[in-house]
Amino acid sequence: EIIEVKGLKCRPCTKIGFSKCPKKHFKCMDDIDEEKIIKLLNG
């Protein structure tokens, strides 16, 4: 399953991603729903 923040206009910033956000907000990671990740990990 792919967990992503949909609707970000800056996505994708590169093919492989950056370790730092060129827009300085890193919403693609910071805005991910933690509950979805927990449910996925707990199966």
C-alpha cells in the first residue's frame, strides 16, 4: 500500500526525492496521517 499526501502541487520534487525540501515545508512527509501508518504496520 502507498501512503501519501494527495493533492500536493509540489509532488514529486524529484524522481528519487530530496533529504531536504526545496520548498522548505516538507509537507509530503510532515502531513502524512500517522494513524494510517500505525494501522498498516499493525496489519
